[in-house]
Amino acid sequence: MQTYNNELVKSLEELKARRAALQQQIEAESLEKRKLEAEKARLEERLDVVNGSLEEKMVTGRDYDRVIQEAEQAYTKILESSQVLLNVVQTRSQDLQTNIREERRGSGGGGGGGGIKPTHFITSTTPDSGFHQAK
């Protein structure tokens, strides 16, 4: 019976040693878990901050895109209006020169007026420009 008793005590001590080793592993992993959870919380908080900042910057970027597009459209209208104005000025200048030549010819006795006189105007492609382009 002594042999059984010694075997039983020896088996219990071995089980207790295994249990102690397991408990140390549990404590070590529990500590690592707490550290990882704390790091995860910090990272999630940082992610929230970065997401908020990113969203604000994206909204600002869309605002920039809108303003740039509006400015480009306005600039295009200015260019179109400038072209219409240039065409009107050039046409009117040519008309004046033609009229002066015709008046000189008419007073000099040479007949007829073969010059081209504009008889109608068409509205430019930019209705808000206020200019009319001679045809």
C-alpha cells in the first residue's frame, strides 16, 4: 500500500507542477492580452482621429475641385467674350474703313460702291455677353 501511496503522491505532485506551469502560461497570455487590447484601443482611437481628419480633407478637396471648375468655366466665358469683342471691334473697324473708301470713291465721281455693307447682326454664342457679332 505504501507503493500505491507513493505513486499517488508522486502523480499529484506532477499534476500540481503541470497546473502551476499552465497557470504561469495563463497569466503570461492574460498580460499579453491586456497589453494587446490596450494597444488596440489606442490604435482604434488613432484610426478614428485619422478618419475624421481624412474626411475633412476630402470635403476640402471637393470644395477646391468645385472652385477650380467654377473658375475655369468663368475664365472660358471671359475668353469667349473677349473673342466676340475682338471680332466686333475688327468688323466695325473694317466697316468704317470700307465706308470711308466708299465715301471717297463716291465724292470722286467714280460710281457705284462695290463695298460690302453689313446689313444684319447675329447674337454671339454667349447670350450674357451683351455683344453682337457682325455677319
